[in-house]
Amino acid sequence: MKKVLIFLILVGLGAAGYWYMTNKPPREPQPEPEVEVKFTTKSVEPSYIQLPVGDSEYAIDGTAYAAGTKVKLPAGRHRVWSLDGNRFGKTEIMLSEGDSAEVTMNWQTFQPAETTYSYHGDIDRRGHIDLEVADELMPTWQVEIGQRVRAAPIAVDGVVYVATRDLQLVAFDAQTGQRLWQGADIGSDTPAAVVGDYVFAANDRGSLDAYRIKDGKKKGELGLGSFATSLTATPQGLLTLTAEGSVHLLKTEKSLFGKVPMKEKWRRDWELLGGRVSHPTIGGDVALTQTEFDELLAFSLESGAELWRHGMGSDASPAQGDIQFDFSGQDTSTTPAPTWTGESFVCVMGQELVAFSAQGNEIWRTSTAKKPSTSVACAFDIGYLGLENGQLLAFDITSGDEIWRANCDDKGLVASPMIAGKHVVILTSDGEFQLRHPLSGKKLQARNDLKDRVSTCPAISKDGVVAVSDRGLMINYAR
């Protein structure tokens, strides 16, 4: 009986266990245990360039820094520029992550130019004038010429010369603005040129006149057959280009009777040089000029022999782009002139800058991104170019690499930039006078005393910066 009872109990327990296993509620899911994941980060040390202590001015990649500054920079290539007294320096540094480099400059000594001519900035824009310039220049005198002016002034040996549109060449004292003399029957948009004791001026009737500097007396005359578009003083004589494409080199020695003979040393006729042609740029014995269609023509100053060409219709590789400057509402237009850097010609061709050797070999080529509207000025191994969108572009003249851009004029720059002391001078289209830092483009000064349209660049001498409006208001800015 006991055995039966135990058997029944076991059967009951088994049945109960079976029922429970088949009818038990589902088990709630249990959360996975949290696993702590640890990340290890690599510490990247910043990169630095340490600038030397002293009085020098520095800029890295177009940004100005004080001497002695430790500058934090990303890894990569960085260009350092400096000005110190009568020398400038530049160097290039490659930084890796965590690098710290000290700057050692490659210094070059420069001699300031004694004078500069200016035709839309197209006569001599290499080097700077030895003008004492603070970060602000003030008007020291102003003169109402009383006639309209489209020819840029020139300043030579303490005298400012302005050719007007109303038959006059006027001479002023550069220090005081006093009118010294005026020669009648001139009338031209072509700036004058000084050779020795004489100032030469062209007129729209196609003749060239020589005036004695000390009193303005006319001492010579020569018919050119067409009006002169440019006059350039060279060691070989007076170089003249006409609207018909003729090029003359004139001897200008004084005769026994005080007259200037102005005899032709040579004459050449190039059809492609007719029309809107840049002022010739001189590099040693080579003169280089550029047409509005980007044709370059180089010739010998000594003989007039053609040396080389580039552009449409030449045997050389065609230059890219076709730049034409015809500023709406103006009577004048200009083609940017090449610039001689001392080592190469830098030319504005379409939306490109192109450097050529004196022998015509291309050295480098780079895009300006925006359309240029001025010629190039250069100093301290830096080129300065105005753009149609109103920017000033600074670039390395040895490579074409861009250094910085600065917004100067929302209407577009017309007058070419110039160098005064260690500052870049800008005249905007509405007459605003600006000083810019040459290494960074920082605006140091801006004032508008002309309050009128300006089509020409200023004249610069040790006595100041002379700016002229189209209506004939002339102002000298000095310290």
C-alpha cells in the first residue's frame, strides 16, 4: 500500500511539473551587461613659427605680425616677408605637425628710385620713391588747374608737370604748389617726359615740342605725322609711340644755339602697334609694349630691331585671353603695360599674369581669377595689380603665387597702384586716397579730398604724392 501511495505521489509531482513547464509565463528579456569602451586619442602638438625680436615688420602668408611673435599655424608651406630699413627679406618654411621653426630671413638691400613717371602707372613702377611716409599723409597744398586733365602728372627734380586737354603744359613747384610757368598750344592726354634740361610734350595735331625746364621757353619742335600715345625718357634718347603704330627714338642733345634738334636716331613702323597700346616698358636694352589684344612686341632700344613677339599672329606660343580696356563714360582707355622687375617682364594677359625673360622665354603663368584693370607695380619682390572688381592683388613676382587680396574700390580700380616709401598708394575711381601696408594689404589711411572722378595714377617724389582729378583739382599729400 505504501509503495502504491509513493508511486501516486511521484506521478502527481511529474504531472504538475509538466503542466508548469508547458504553461509558465515567458521570461522577461534581461538587459545585456554594459561594457565600457575606452578610446585612446593621440595628442597633436600645434605648429609654430617664431619671429625674430627687433624693429622689422613681418607678414606670414599675407597677415601682419609684430616682431618677436610666436605664431600658431597649421602644418604646410608658409611664406614669410619682412621689411627693415633699406632692406627686405623673404623666406619659405615647411611645417609638420608639432614643428616649431625660427625664422631666418634672406635679406636684400634696395636703393630707392630717384623719380617716377606715371601714365596710368605705365612708365616706371619698379622700386619705391624715397618719400618719408608715416601711416597717414595729409594734404600740404592744392591747386585748381582750371582745365580738364586725363594725362597723369609727372614729378621730376622738384617740379610737377601736368598736360591738360585745353592746350597747356603747366609746371608747378612740388613743395609749394606754386605755378611756375605754362606752355601754350599743347593739348594732349599723353603725359610729358623729361630728358636733361628739357620737358617734352605732345599735342593732338601730331607734333612734339621741347620746353626749357627753368622758364618754359619753347626750344624745339618735331612733326611726328600722328599724335603721340606715349613719351618715354631712356638713356638712348626720347622714345615715342604714335597712334599710327610708328616708333621713334629721338636724339635730344642741345645745339650751339640753344635749340633742341630732336633728330631721329631710328624709326620703325609696326601696324600692330596702332590703336590702344601700352606704354613701353624698358628692361636693359629691351623695350616691350603690349596691344589691347595681348600681342607683345619687344624691340632693341639701340637699333629698333624687333627681338621677339608673343600673342596672336606671332610665331611664339599664343598668349591666352584678349584683354580690352574701354571704360564706359571715359574718353581714354588703356592697355596694362608690362612691368620690368629687374629679372623679368611681368605681363597682364587676359585673366592671367605671365612672366617672360628679356629673351622672350616664358618663366611662369598664373590666373588672377578676376579681370585685371590696371598695370602692375612691384617692389620688395611683390607685384601689386588692380582688378575690375575693386580688389588689389599682391603676388610673388618670382613665382606668381598669390600673397593677399584687399577690397579697395567697389566700382573697380582704374588708376594703377604705386609705391611711396614703404606703402602702396591707391587712388579709387571716385578720388579716395588710400595707403595700404605692402606685406598684408591692411588699410592704413583712407580720405577723399578730390571728391571727383580720377582716371590716372599719382606722381610720386620725395616731396609727396600728387593726385589729380579729371576736372583739374591737384592735391599733394605729404607727411
